[in-house]
Amino acid sequence: MDRRDAAKYGRTEKVTQTVRRAAARTFARPPPACGRGPAPTLMWTSTADRLALLEAEWRTPSPRPRNFPLIARYHAAVQAEPAYHRLDDQTWTDLNGDDLFALLDGTTSRVGQQCLYHRVRSPLNDEAALQDFDQAARLFAEPAPRGKALLALRRLTSTDAYYLPDILTGDALLALPWTVAAPAMVLLLLATVVGGFWQPALWLLSGGLILLHSVLHFWYRSRIKGVMRPMQQLSSLYRAGRGLTRLQLPLAALHGLAEPLGQLGSIVNKVAFLQTDDLMKSEMTMLPWLVLEYLKMMLLLDFIVYRSCRRQVEQHFGAIRAVYEAVGYVDCAVAVAGFRARHPHCVPQFTAETGLRLSGAYNPLVPGCVPNDLTVADTSILLTGSNMSGKTTFMRAIGLSMLLAQTIATCPATAYAAPFRRVVSSINLADSLTEGKSYYFAEAETILGFVRAAEASAGGYLFILDELFKGTNTVERIAATQAVLAYLQPRSLVVASTHDGELGQLLAPAFTEYHFSETVTETDWYFDYLLKPGPLRTRNAIRLLARVGFPTSIVEDAEALSRTLDAVGTSAANP
């Protein structure tokens, strides 16, 4: 940014620090329960100062609590819709999905948070859509369009905006009784009041109707307010969408929003009528509020307006969703632009070949992670190495690269080339004591699901499998693992790790072996975390026992038995 840009947007360090201190003094209160609170909106705060705060947060997002059930609300609402792939809970956990989302989450709005979460859990096989998103992220790497977008997105920072997905399906609002009959009841009341001037006895009926209206008004008022929580954010969504369209950004996601915004605007005014409680904030507005409440009670205006709002939301929920997703798309692109500015990355290349090429791939969740290269053509990958040597971290790096390539068009690597694949894994599998399942049985069920998925969509998966069938004996573990991996390999790309060196020979040439190793000395041991070709040739587990302080007798007995077992295995292999 040149000096004129800095002056225009007030992004000098001095301005940023001054505004931060002022905001901290003014808003000295505990953080909200869910995510980031709204940006300071002091009357004296200039646009440049507000933008300085937003820019500082974009460049270095501050730690903030995240309520994942609320953030995942949109993803849950559309979970059943057809899609190329939805990342299952096991794979999300294996890849440390919540931590990954926190690393990516530089969003400004609640809508953006929800859309980013959904995007990261919904890989695409649409290269054109991913290229469009890449262009959007490149656009928001520039300070001018980014600053304007940040100011528009800040309208949706209320935690109530998390409930907007509740109305995107078109049937979330309650159908309250009496709302259909409300207009007729109002006309009857007016008729009895007017008719009472000729037949005073009708005023008795008027009194009964007034009592009935009062009971209905106060009985259903709380229920209407309860279902209005997402509706109350429609005005903020409308203003954010309108603000973004006025920027005339070259984004396909914002084209054609004029009609949906028009339909949304017609609902917003009616929703505002149901939000009159804010008038009670001062004594000067108390009298207008009382008059309005009395009219609403007598004429059942809340019922009539609510029914009209509900009908319009059901008719135009497609327009509401279009605006919601367009706003979320922009916020996601802004957040990804921030992630790219903070982390080394590349734009993925999608190919029709069956292999995988990664250069400088690293796990962004591991500080100082050592990057590695990997290239395979028609084979899968078998990793060996001791614990803590880097096998699982590298497997996660492969999975994250493929996941982020197909969701945000951004890979934590210097180069990435692969076809589209669905990512599934079995790394941190646990038993289920409540269901009476052992670890082995739970794993067997999971792997059977992988087998059936591979059969249904040959060539369409990346399976990440960490030490299969740990819950059984050595002979059966090796036999079962070899059979499963040999069955999956022709149908998908498999990345598997093992401590059983025999598997390398049993699976060759369908699997290419790589390993990680450590160096153990008399005084220390260390890992270089570098991927090396071929099987692991060295053993250091018993030496590590000596290094950490085990008694000499234990170490010597272990070494002697190891030599004996090796001799038995060699003679059995060469009768």
C-alpha cells in the first residue's frame, strides 16, 4: 500500500493503536459467549478509524471463542442437499477440523463464519467454481476493495445472525393459530363498536372481543418474539447485501442480486413493525410505544403482520438464501485472502491423471512444520517409521492439501497437482463402550464403509489409513491389512501407515514405500521429519528405552529376544 492509501484508510500503526485503546476503554466488558462482538460504532469514530480496526483484525485475527454448534447451523440446514462430497465427522476430527477452521476464520460477519465452515466441509469437483473463488480471494488481497467489503460486512456481527439459516429452508416459522381469523375478528370488533351507537348492547360484545384480543395478544406475543429471532436479522442481511452490490465488484456471486434484494426489502419493513420494544429505551419514547402497543393489541396487528411476513418468507426464501450465500461468499473470500497473506501457499492444479504431486507440502496447524515433496503416478503410498517421526503429520498434510484445494482453491504447499477426490480417513478412531463395540469392531465397520464407497465410486477417493487393525494380533493384523489395502488400491488413492515392515513386500508394486526416521545417540535423539524413499531399515525402539533410563537388564533382554525373533523370521522366510 502506498502513502495515499494509508492516509485514505487510516491504516497507520498510530491510528490503529489509538482506536484500539479507545475502543477498549469504551467497551470494557467480557467478550460475548459466541465469537467476536460487533465492531465499535462510536458516533465520533470515523470510517477510516473503523476500517483501521477491521484491517488490523484481518491481518492478524485475534483469538476468539467459537460456538461451533451455532457456526455449523447453516451446514446442518443444507446437509441433506445433493453434493459432490460432505466431509464426515470422523474425517473432520482426524484432520483437526475445528483447529483448521479457527486458522482460516478471518471472517467479519456471522454469515461469513457459517458459510466458511460449510465451504471447508463441502469439497467441490467444479474447477470453474474454484477458479472464480481464487479470483475473488485475489481481488480482496488488494486494500481498496477489501476495505469497502469489510465495512459492508460489519453489519452482520450480532450473534442473532447465527439463526438466519433457520429460515432458509422455507418452513421454519411457526403457523400460529388465530392468525388466519385475525382480520375477521378485527372487523367484527370495529362493527360492534360502531353499531353500539345505535344498539348500545353491542358494546358488551365489544368488551368481550377486547378482552379476547388482549388475551391473544399477550398469550402469543412471546411465541412470536421467539420465532422472530432470525427474522430480526433480515434487515442487517439486506443492508449488507445492498452495500456489497453498490460496490460493483467484479464478482459473479454478486451479479443478479437486484431482484432477490428487492424481494427481501419488502419483508424487512414488515419485520421492523414487530420490533417496537426498542422504543422503550428512553422516557421520551414511552408514550408512542404505549399508544402503538394498545393499537397492536386492539387490532391484532402483530398477528396480521406476522402472518404476512411468514407467507412472504415462505414465498421468497430462495431470494433470502441467495442474498445470504452471496454475502457469505464475499466474507469467505476476504478471510481466505487473509490466510494467504499469512501462510505460504499455492493455487492447485487439477488434472485428469490418477496420481498426486506435492511440493513443499506442510501441515499449517503445526508451527514450524517441515515441508516435504511427494510424487506418485499409478501407485498408492505406504509410510513406515517410529512414533513421533512425522508419519501422521504428513498424512494430515496430504489430506489438508487435497481438502483445501477443493474448497478454497488454496494449498499449504509450493505446488499441487491431482484429480478431484473425496477425502476420508481413519486416524483417531475410538471404540464405543456405550454401544458395546470394541476398537477392532468399530474399525472394521468403518473400513467396510470405505470398501463400499470405493466400489460405488471407483477412483474417486483419497483414503488416509493410520495403522489399520491395531486391536488384533500381529499375524491377523498383517493379513487383514494387506487384503484391505490391496482391494482399495485399484479403486482409489490410498495413503497408509504401518509399523509392520512385512507389508511393503506383500503390497509391492501397487504401493510405493516411504519412511520417516530418527537419529539416536548415546546422549540424545532427534527427528528430522523428512520423507525418505523406500522402507525403514533401522530400528531404534529398544535403544530409546536405554536413552530414557530403563534398567540395563531390561534393555539387554529386549535386544536378545529381538535378535532371536529376527533369526526365527529369517529362517521361516527361507526354508
